Amino acid sequence: MTPFTELVTAGAAANSDTETFFNGVSAASASAASSRLATAVAQTGQLLAKLGVNVNAIDLMNQQFQAVSGNAYDDGLELLSARLAATNSTLTTITQQLVSGNVGPVGATGATGATGAAGSNGATGATGPTGATGAVGAMGPTGATGAQGIQGATGATGPTGATGPTGATGATGATGATGAQGVQGATGSVSGLGNPGNAASGTGDTCTLGTVWLTAAAVGVGVPANGQLLSISQNPALFSLLGTAFGGDGVTTFALPNLASVTPNGLTYMICNAGTYPSRS
């Protein structure tokens, strides 16, 4: 029994303990469960939609799937597992919600609120004490010996002067104020990088979602990692891995990483957007 059939059975039996239901099944209880089956399937679909798992194209009671090559049923199970982990929930918890009737349709996403006004700048803090002097660096290599100069004439020996008294040590002067921060220099460039190719999106061997690699071909597996925005509703699995770490509003869109500036000239960084969902070992 898969998690999908577990949920539908619990909804039809009106009992989150499906093992107890099957152990004590009778003609009357089986008939009652059968009459509730269509409603249980519909409510299970609503509950899964609230979690972000769309099963409209899946026969929830059909358990024939191929886990190696993957299909809609298996992909739905993998997405359910990821969403349960992301929402810190369990199959038992959502089964109890289904049996208790706590299954409402997914509400529409509200509009983004206006950005609040910027607060005033705080006062500048006092200058901190001067840090301790760092350790002396290693001695550099000895420079080359200069050319021998011409020997000058020997001067006359002057009289030896009297030794004067040692003067008193003067007081240490105050530490000067810290100078203003200089302007930031322009971003440098590295020879051989920053002029990527233009490989088109394509398909090939199954890849792991979120994996990035280089290609020298005109077509690569996945999509170019150029910082573009993708739809969350069309890429829910990839969004669950990347989130808004590289941009997007986190409501309808999220961004891919932009690797153009570190791409070797003529090559293209591709990112897997349709493949196997990674699992923790």
C-alpha cells in the first residue's frame, strides 16, 4: 500500500488506523467504505493540493509504477515525501486531518503588500580601540648585491667631540583619527572567463534536480544557469531545492543562479530542471 492508497483508504473507512479497519472488515463496513470511495479520492486530492502536490493526472488507487525510469505516480510520491519534510509534517498527521474532515481548497495567493518607508540612519558609533599589532611577517629574500661603487678619497680625521647627555624620552602622541573609507574599485575580470556560449535547453540521460555542469555543445541537458526567473507552479520540485537563494519573490517565481561571469569562454553552465529528486543518505 502506497501513501496515496493509504490516504484514500483512511478517508473511505473514516478511520486513520487502516490496519484495524482491514482486520475487522465486514460486509457492512466494506459497503459503507465503498460508498464513500469517490468522496475520499476527491478529498485526498484537495489535501495533497494544500501541501503543493498536484495529483489531478494520477489515478490514486493505481499502484503500478516504475521507480527506475519514473512516472507521474512515482513523481507524485517523491514530491509528497519532499513536501512532508519541508512542512515538518507526517503521513499520520495528514491522514488524521483527512478523517476529521479538515480538508479545504487551496486559497488564492494574496497580493504582495507595499514596501514600507526606509527608517532613518542611526548615529555613528564611537571609534573602537586600536587592535593589537599583528605578528611580524616572514623575512623576504635577500636582494641582489649592487655594483661596487668608486672608492672616494680618504678625508682628514677630525677631532673627537665630547659625548652629550642623553635627552629625556618624549611623551607618546595621541592616536590619529581613522581616515575615511576609500571608494570601492571596479570589479576585475579573469582572462578566459565571462564570455559563455549559448547552448539551448535540451533533454538526455536522467539527471539529479539542481545539479550544475558545463557543456561545450549547442544543446545541453537542462536549462542555462543565467539567473533567469522560473515559475514555481511549473517547477515545484526544483523550487523546493533552490528556494529564493538566487532571487525571485518566493510566491510565483524563483531564480536560477547566474554563472555567466565564471563560465569559461564558449562553454555553457546548465542546471538540471527535470530529473530525479535527490534524497539524503
